[in-house]
Amino acid sequence: MFDKNNTLSSYFFTRSFHKALNPLASIMDLTPEEANDITSKFTQNLSDQGDYFSHRQKVERWLHEQAIKIGTRIDNHHPLYFFLTREMVSDQHDNPDMRYMSVKASEIDLATCTFTIGDSFCHHKHIETNGKESYGMPYNPYFGQVIGSKNQDAIINGLDILTQQGSGYVEVQVWGRPQITPHPLNNTV
């Protein structure tokens, strides 16, 4: 469980990425065909993903609007997606075509970050259906909200709720292409 006395800068942002991609590039920078080809490889058993690229475009428009409303600095149109972890995550992934990479949160300008307590796809689906659908994830009071880095208590509290429910994660959207040092364990980046 996260220590509420710590700040986000003491945590890691961890990213899952396809081995064919630059880990610090957005899949949304690709053409729709290229993106769907790659995502179909890791969403093939997830019937609720549908056309990943077109749905991700809708989700990103919503995230972008919310980020602007809460005063997040937007340096790039497409965010990089991470999840918040207390420790560096092993490079080992269940899917042999996927890798993990961890970055110290202190190496990223938090003013360019937004957070969702749970996956942003789920939040967007929750908004689209007026709260009737949440991709099967347990409800949490932060559903439908994009949180800025200034509200660290809400971020850590949201993670505590997910931990108590036994599922979920805090998704981090980094709205820039930071000059950061990846900390892969068994991966050359």
C-alpha cells in the first residue's frame, strides 16, 4: 500500500509497450492501420476493445479537454501512458511481444501529468454511458475524473481504494516527450 506521507516524486511511472515500438513514443503517432495492427496483437482476446485506435482518439480528446480544464501543461497532443508503482517493475511481461519500463517520477515534470484512478478507457466508457457501464471494474468515487498532479492526496487515496478492491491501477498520462532515463531491468532501450 502507498504511504500517504510520500509525494508522487518518490514513486515510479511504469509503461507497458510493444517491443516493436520506441517505449517513449505514442502509438497514436502511427497511422490508424499501423496502430490497429499492433494493438490487435495484444487485444485479440479483449472483445470490449473493438477498434482500439478510433476509441483511443475519443478517449484522448476527452483527456485533453479535462487536462486543459485543470491547468495541466500540454506539450504534446498525444500523452504517453504509464501506471503508478511504488517500485521499479520487472521487464518480464506475460506477452512475449510486450515489455515494461519504469521511470522515476521525479524525472518527469509533474505539471505535464494527469491521472485517472483506473484505466482511462473505463473512465471514458463511464462518461459515455452516464455511469451505467464501467468495463466491469468496481466503481470508485473517482470514476469519470481526470486528476491533476497538484491533487496528490486524491491520487494516493484512489490507489488505496483500488488496492482494497483488489484490482485496478492509477493510470498516468504524461503530456510531453520528456528527456527521461528509462530504468528497464533486462531491456536495452
